[in-house]
Amino acid sequence: MAEDAWAVVVRKQVDGLTSFLDITRDGPDLVGLDDDRAARIRQAHTTFEWMAKVFQNAPLPGEDA
């Protein structure tokens, strides 16, 4: 197993989660702005934005924080 295998796996998972930003960015336009679904999509977008910022600034294992 490669020395950084777990870091690579985690980064790929993070990339997958943050890719939802693209989906949630366009979602309200697709369902309408005043819809309950749009509100849930906006909330999801806010959450995924927060997650992306947290993970973007997080050090990889073995790196100094």
C-alpha cells in the first residue's frame, strides 16, 4: 500500500462531496426560487460551501497544522 493511500482516499471523498456545490448552485434555478425544495437546496449549498472551506484549509495527515 502506498504511504499516502489514506490521504488520497480521503481527498477523493472530499472532492466528491464538494462537487455537490455545482449541483446545488444551479438547483434553485431548476426548481424555482420560492419553493420548499429550493430552500432545502440552498441550505445544502451553504453546508457544502462550509465543508469545502473546512477541507480546503485542513492539513493532510503528517503535515504540520
